[in-house]
Amino acid sequence: MTDRIVAAEVLITRPGRNYVAIKVTTADGLVGWGDATLNGRELAVASYLRDHVCPLLLGRDPARIEDTWQYLYRGCYWRRGAVTMAGIGAVDLALWDIKGKAAGMPVYQLLGGAVRDRILCYTHATGIDTPALLDAVDEVRARGFRAIRAQTGVPGLDKVYGVSSGGAAYEPAGPGLAPVEEIWDTDAYLRHIPGALAAVRAHVGPEPALLHDAHHRLTPNQAARLGKALEPVDLFWLEDVTPAENQDMLRLVRRHTTVPLAIGEVFTTIWEFQQLITEQLIDFVRAAVSHAGGITHLRRIAALAEVWQVRLGPHGPSDVSPIALAGSLHLGLATPNFAIQEYMGYHDAAHEVFWHSWRYADGHLHPGDAPGLGIEVDEALAARFEYAPAYLPVARCRDGTLTDW
Ligand code: KDG
Ligand code: MG
């Protein structure tokens, strides 16, 4: 039994990139942290929490996590949407953190205990051309990764999203008051990518898991063609082949290829996954624990997915903060159909602001055994990193038409 919530505050910081977090404090001094970062829409979630949710938390019993979730979701007329669900997710993570601290246990113990010893994770390898990609693959394998997302530049395109131009990892959002615009050419991409990924497979041999992200840029027919072309590469998954809204048309993709499909990093509720799971249109759920309503809600999505032999591979770019990664790892350690965690890595300053008990070793992550989520935030340091607007790029076709994410 813990005392009532006496404070709920929003923290905005930029240790290498923008992050938003909620801090919930109880009368007996327990503090819970939740990630509220929504890339490029950070201040919208901050306002949602600060202006509309934090006042509702004061005086509530922090132990009643499910009731608080229902109150914020079903009690609010305006349901769903990324801003709402990221806000609810942040509160949910903070309350699980408090519950764990009150019990003196890591959250994964409260979820039923570990079903595995460690969590397989994948990271990104990118290169402007195939030789640079192979070098990047060698580099991440030398760091122990056994699962690698491979992205490459496309001949004729100056820039391709998700491919760093130098050696360092790319940052998904670029600074400035408006997104940069990039030129995209799907035909050039489709001509290039099967050969590039085949070269990666030939380079690493049969064992390492290879993944690739199409970032929602294909029509269903193009996706089916790409899936077929990539079958010899033996991908762990092909991600986000079609635009997020176009769920029915995944039936067409499924009819033509057995390439495993991962979808849903922009989906935030079980209802957006209902058809995808119950029609077996996907193999992996990509939702992030922070964006999809927290541990309470992602656990439900996992339970539905388990019935249909669909597994979880949650979103984990640098814009899903170390707090959310902690939540994902606690859930992952305790969830049988959790397959893999994306782990892009963080700027050094982010590791300093968000101390975490989770650790990476040998291609795997573990949430650690500190009570709660295993997160401490250095608020004084966080205050030194001021928010600055930054946005994901937008893409236009060669004729100037805006195209899909
Ligand atoms: O904010 C979203 C971006 O981080 C996006 O690049 C992430 O596609 C993504 C991935 O798979 O990590
Ligand atoms: Mg993705």
C-alpha cells in the first residue's frame, strides 16, 4: 500500500535529442518515471499531460494502475491517437515504476517473473552503398549483435531516410522549425534493395538475423514483389511495407510471399492491431510500450497476439527513451511471445540523464534487478539540455508529389 499521488510533473530535455518524461511522486516519497516522447510532436504530449492529465492524478492511489488506465482512456471522450496514448503510456509506466519500488521488486517480477534469461535485440547497420553497408554490418557484429537491421542508400538518390552519411548512427529527427524534404524513388529502391540485402546475407552467412525497414513507402503490389524477391535472403522480418492505414491490402501481400512482416510502430491501441493479428496479416507487432498506452495496454496486445502466434518486436529507436526501453524490457522478460527488441542506442548524454539498470551484453538486453523500472533521472543535468524543435524529414517523388512514410 502506498500513499496517494501528491505531485505529477513534466520534464522536457534534450540530451542529444528531445525527450519528454513524467515524474509522479507519492506522499511517502516514492517517485515513478514514464516516457512521454513522441518524435516531432513532443510539446503536444507535454501539454496533454501538464494541462489535462497531471491535475487528475493528484490524490489518486498510485497502486490502482488498471483503474487509472481505464479512467484516462475510457473516461476521456476523445479516445486513441498518438498524443493521447503516449500520455497514458507515460502515466502507466510511472505507476508500474512506483509499484515496483513499493514492492522492492523489478517490474518483470510483478508481471509474473522471467520467462527467459535475456532478450535478443537488433541494432541498425547503414551504408550509403553496399560496400559501406557491409563495413557497418561487420562493425555491429564486432559489438556482439546477432540481429541486424540493414538499410542502404539507393543509386540516384542523394539521401535515403535511415541511412547515415558518416560513420555514426543517424538521428531520426533533424533540427529546425520545419522538416527537411528529401526526394524518393520507389522504382530505384526496388531495383537496388534485393541485391544489396543478398550481398549482406552472402557476407554474414546463414545465421545472423537480418531485418529491413521499408518505412511505409510501397503499394501492396510492390510490397508483394519485394517480399518475393527477398525470400532467398531469409529475413527475420520486413518492416512497414505499406502505409499504416492500408491494413486490408496486406491480404494481397500475404497471398504472394511468406516473408515475415512486422508492422505497427505508429499504432497505439489493440484495436489497430485487431485485424492484423486475428487475420494473421502480420508476424510481429512493432508497437512501443510508451506509445501504445504503457505496460498495461501492450500486455493486452501481446496476449491477443499470443493466441494467433504473432510475436512482439517493439520499436526502440533513439526517440523511444531509456525509460521506455526499460518498460519494454521488463515486459519482454516476462512475456512468452516477445521475440526481439529494437535497440538503436543513445547519445552519451542520454545515458547520463537517464541512469538505467538495463544493460546490453553480447547481442542481448536485460532490464536489471533494481526495484521498479530501474531508472533514476538526473534532473539537474536534464535542465541543462534545452528543447529545440526537430522533425523527421518528409519525402517527395521526383515530380514533387508528397509521398508516404
Ligand atoms: O520516430 C520514428 C523514427 O525513429 C523511425 O525512424 C523509427 O522506423 C523506425 C524504426 O524502425 O526504428
Ligand atoms: Mg520502423
